[in-house]
Amino acid sequence: MNIPKYIERPVYMDRIMPYARKDIMKILVGQRRVGKSYLLFQLMDRLSVLHPEDQQIYINKELHEFADIRNAQDLLKYLASRRDPARRLALFIDEVQDIDQFETALRSLQAGGGIDIFATGSNAKLLSGELATYLSGRYVEIKVYGLTYNEFLTFHRLEQGLDSLQTYLKFGGLPYLK
């Protein structure tokens, strides 16, 4: 996969990386368009440097090529056809809530071991705190928010000042400003 360019968000990377390669699912939860997908890309880059021996599989439920992964069984079948059992797997699933009964597949994968699971979610169920019910305490939830003012300045290549602050307050750090 060709990873798109991104601007690092070190605050989130510092929260997530201590859980990397640990037997716990990492679930990034937040509203749409706050940068969850780009955090996955950052994680993929970082982990490919730290652990080049690991296999990485990326699934984005918003892309047509993954439309056939509709439920837990489809997900498990997809992974079985692509997974190299001799290597540790780093699995990245974007918009996991679009897979029916995703929690059963993730629990099964985690129980099998040898897999590092990262997923994003943005629907009302995941945002309402029902994640604990779905994943039975086998996960860490990282809440992702829109850009901070400093991130906004970096993202849009702006200098600190009143005009930049007013723009930030008006648009709330939305990435489509430019």
C-alpha cells in the first residue's frame, strides 16, 4: 500500500505506541474527519521501521476493494487468505464498525495470538461507550479529536497570530480549509 503524506500528531503517537505489540486491541475512536485514518498511516510507517519483519495488512471499509468484507466471517476469511503464519501480523482496520459483528472476529484473532490489532471507528455506537460491551475489556480506547491550534498552524503552514487564531476558531481545524 502506498501511504499518503501526513503531518505527524506526536501526542497521539505517544499515547498509542506503548501498546504496540502488546496483547491488547488499540481502538481509535472519534468523529469523522478528525484524522483517525492518518494516525493509522503514521502507525504503519512507524511499525514498519521498528519491526520490518512483521506483516502489515490494511483494510479500509470506505474503499470499494474491501466491500466484500461485510461481516466477521468475511474478515476472517480475507485475513486467512493473505496472512503469512510465519510472521507476526499488524492489522489495521479503518471504520471497523462497518463490519457486522467485528467484535467476534477481533476477539478470535486476538485469542489466537501473534497479531497486533489497530482499528478506527466513528459511529454512534462506538462513540457512546458501547465498545466495552463489544470487546470485553481486551482493548484500549484512544479518543481522537480535531486539530489543536498548534497542529492547525502546522497543518496549514500558518504563522501564529490573530488572523490564524480567528481562522482556527471559525473552522475548528477542519482539514479542507486550503
